[in-house]
Amino acid sequence: MDLGLRDRVVGVTGGTRGIGRAVVDALVAEGARVAVCARGAAGLDELARAHDPDRVMLAQGDVRDEEFVGRWVSEVAGRFGRLDGIVANAGAGTTGGVRETGFEDFADQYAGRVGPILSLVRQALPELRRSDAGRVVIVNAVSAHRPDASMAAVSLARASVASLVALLAEDLAETDIRVNAVNLGMIATDRQRERHVTSGSDLAYADWLREQARTRGIPVGRPGTPDEVAPWVLMFLSPLAAYTTGTAVDVSGGLGARP
């Protein structure tokens, strides 16, 4: 199926690891040109070795810095002559229940998730309006509608992101810009490997993943992979998704399924 992404230009934040990296690789395979920003230099260096520099533009910076985001958007448009879509993927979590989590942690999670998305969309908007099919895809989580008691601050921020998706989609509905989200469940990324190490479990990593999936009540009995997330992001980026906006798809193995 041709998604119509050849020679489209897409900006991806947090594009060097996990979900972001899988999205970047999939976009390049579809013939798109991709601009990636991330905080860590090591991941950017690895991407530079993996892809043609004529098709992938790399920048190191923090999406919480509005000045950096503005420069990055301008540089992408200057380099490729256009910007057709953005994928907002960056963000780090924190653990803690609702009673013990400090107000500063709730504030930090909100500021670190909602703020960068809003800043990115606002600054990319002039370029997206010039596209014949501007697209915004926000990587969120099922905790936006199924709160995780062990990650109270993250869950609250995720719910706010879901509201932001709806607000942006409605606000931009009369344009050719569509705004949608992909809600993640448990995905086997480097962060899961780090959690396995810090857990001190005697189980092998694969067995630990299955046990975590069972504990979380994931119906399919396993975590997902970044490569199983990327196609949904690409579909929302596609010109084919012209009649879909303000919605979210759960890529969660059935976790948090709604009627």
C-alpha cells in the first residue's frame, strides 16, 4: 500500500531510540525525508551512520527549549524547502502514587509533556499550513484514559495531552492539518531493559517481559515492539488520513480496551 509519503518532510522529536527510531527508519523506508532532534549525541551519531545524510537531518537539542524548537523548525524548512508533518515523541516518565507524588513532580510532568507539544505545533504551524496535507502525530499512552496508579504524575500529564490533541484537532479542522495520537501500552524498548536490570529479577529478560505483561493484564500476553507502533504513526502522517483528526489509536495489546 502506497502511503504517499515519498519526498514528504517529517520532523521527529526524540527520534534516536525506541519508538522514535522505529518511526524514523520506517519513514526513510517509505521514501520520506526526515528531520530528527534529540538530546543525546550518541543516538544522533548512530543515525548518521545508518542513513543517507541527504534524506535525514539531525540536530541535538531539548524540545523544552522554545528557542531551540523555533530554530530547528526554521532549519528544517530551509534545508528541505517544506515541512509536511511532525511527530511529537519526546518525554521521560517518573514513578510515584497520587498521595506521595510531590506537586513539583506533577508540574514538571505537565510542563515537560504539554508545553513542548504546544510549542512545536505553534512554531511548525506556518510550514504545515503551506503543505497540502499537514499532519501532527502525538505519541501518548493508554494511561491517558486508563491511569497507572504507580505513575500518577505521568498519567495526569498524559490525560492533559489527550485533551490537547482534541483541542488542536478542532482548532485546525478547517485547514488541511490533521492532529491525531498513538497511545502506547507496554512496549519493549531500551527503557524496559533498564527496568529489568534495576528490578534485580532472576528471570531472563524475555521471561521477565512476559511476566510483566501478565502482571499488567495485557490480553495478548506480551509487550509490543517499536516496529509494531511505527505503522500507525505513518498512517496518521499519510495524505490518506485526510478524514481522521482528533482521534487516538491504542497500540497496547488490548490493555485498556474501550467499548
